[in-house]
Amino acid sequence: MKKKEAVRAYNFSDGKLVTTVNEKIAFIRRDAAEFNGFGITSAMVDALESQTNLFSNTATDIELAGNQTEATATKEALAEQLQGAIRAIMSRVVLKYGEQTAKYKK
């Protein structure tokens, strides 16, 4: 079963999201007196900032794609080694039993 691709709720890069949030946090801190009337407290702003910092410290899509490419290359190299070993064994089996025998097919 194929995995569903994650779809983001925004249509721009993660870097732009972090920059925009940090901008808004700076504006909220600058105009804290006006935002108090809307129920925005400094604790809420601090929580938003810590969430933003956690988000910005995660790996980017480019880094994750690079990791996936490296893992695929490693897997393919190991698969090639395994296939070579299987071919070597199967050539010995052909010499001993022949291609048309039940033991070879097994």
C-alpha cells in the first residue's frame, strides 16, 4: 500500500514560515499593550516562540531527501552484493544438479 504524501496547510517554504512567525512575534512584543486587549499574553508569545524554534531546528525536506538518497544507495549496493552471492551459489547448484531437476527448481 502506497503511503499518503503529507500536504502542508501553507504554500511556501519552511524558512519563510519561520521568518514570518518571528516577524509577527517581534510586532506582538513591540505592541504588547494593544495585544493585551485581545487576550494575548507574554506567556502565549513565549510558547509560540519556543514552538517556532523547535520547528526551525527540525530537518528540512532537502536534508531528508538527501538522507533517503543515501539510504537507497546503501541498500542498492547491499542488494548487488547479495545478488552476486546468490548467482555464485546458483551456478554451483546448476553444475551439481542441472537446470531441469527438481532440486534446482527448489
